[in-house]
Amino acid sequence: MTAAAMMRAESGDIVRADADAIVNAANETLLGGGGVDGAIHRAAGPDLLAHCRTLGGCPTGEARITPGFRLRARHIIHTVGPVWQGGNAREDALLQSCYRNVMALARRHGVRSIAFPAISTGVYRFPVDRATAIAVSTVHVELAQGSVTDVLFVCFNAPALAAYRAEIGRINLP
């Protein structure tokens, strides 16, 4: 992580995040769904759905970028996290790929600040502590690539917030 780069975690609603880009924990169709995905589609408005229809979906572990439409954020970076299947179906590698691909798109599009949800930890049942360790360590490495300087992990509940803050604290230790 560069000296100017910062990672932090807060409780809140990702659609209200003050960032250049927010990350959508999407399904492979990119056409909306429940949880974070549904909230982002509702807040961004119908133009997001129309734009996503032109993208042809997104495989697990990859990412796609769209305008933010009605959101405060200029961009939405959609990524499809893995469904937890017990840990023997490449879930860790696929989740790591989500974060790497999101950060690569962010760099290519001049994103300086980005807000992430806890990808795959909701209905996809990825264990929160394991997902948090992957998210924070992967983003930490990606921050060394430059351009993105502010990463916010937006947590929906207290256990996720505690896990993210603990993991960020471990990364920031000398």
C-alpha cells in the first residue's frame, strides 16, 4: 500500500457511499437481484438495467463497469462472487479474482476512491472472516499498483464491521 493510500471500514448503505466507484456484488446476469445488487439497481434507476442488458453478463470472478447513473458515484463496478460450497470449489481463488479484477478496472478508469460491500457473504454464504481476510489482503496488494488511494469497505452489520476493522488493523501493523 502506498503511503497515501487508505483502507477503512464503516457501517452504512453502499448506495450512499461518497466514492468515485461503488462495487456491486452482482449475479452473473447483471440484471439485478436481491441484497446489494437490488439496492444498487433501484438507486441507480432503470438506465442501469438497460445498460447491463448490453453487457452479456459476467462470469464468477470477473468484473464489468458501468456509469453510476443516478448514484453519487461516477461508476458502478459489478463483480460476481462465488457461492460458498464448503471451500473445495475454488471459492477463495474466485473471490480473490473479484477483488483483483475490480481494482484493475478501477485503475483503468481513473478511479481514486472505491467502496466495496462484503462480496459473497450474504446469500452466497461465504464465511465472513474468511472473505474479509481475502478482501483486505488482496486490496492491500492491489493498492501498491497506484491510482486508487481510498478504499472503503461498507458493512451491513456489526459482525462484518468488526471483522473488517480487525483485518485492516492487522494489515496496518508495522
